[in-house]
Amino acid sequence: QVQVVESGGGLVQPGGSLRLSCTASEHTSSFYTMGWFRQAPGKEREFVGAIASSGGLTTYADSVKGRFTVSRDCAKNTVYLQMNSLKPEDTAVYYCALVRTLSGSYLYTAESGYEYWGQGTQVTVSS
């Protein structure tokens, strides 16, 4: 079983920046895809971005492309979500997820593609 823990959420003003961190327990495989999802009140959980085990292959939802960046530190089993130019519409609970893969080049955007999930961290964008 893999434990996933998010941190870094909080209150930020519109136009501001925030960085979320997600740390996982020891991997049982050399290859993991790690992703970020978010869920706003009254809405379904939606995909935000993901990064493959290789570290250089990423994908993002259109709503955050150009503003958010996913990166990872493999040595620390940690993935980051750098959020810039934040908007009130970005307010949500942000979840980190990961899944073991067969190689370092896999990306998933569907919630069903992930096996392990964190408890979420609240991000509120408000003046």
C-alpha cells in the first residue's frame, strides 16, 4: 500500500501563486505516473495535470495550461503543482494521485486511471 500526502494549500489572492506538494511512500516500482485533480463545491472532480515517471512528459487540462506546471523530484518521491495567475475559479480541493506503470512514458487524465489518492488540500483564491 502506498501513502500519499498533499500539502501547501491555503488562501491566496487572485493573480497570486501557490505551490502544492505531494509526497508518496516508498515506490514498489521504478515507474509511476503522478497526477493532480481538483473538485470545487457542487462540481465533479476534474483533471488538472499529470507527469510521467520520466519527468519530462506532462499534460494539462485546457483550463490551467500556461498557468500551472507539474514537476517531480524522483529522489524524494514528490510531485509539485506550481500554480500561477490564480483565479477565483481555481478554488477547489486539490488531490494528488499516482499509479504504477510499466514504463516511464505513460500519462493518464482519467480519475479511473489512478490507484492511490491523497486526502486533498484546500486552495481558496479570493480577494
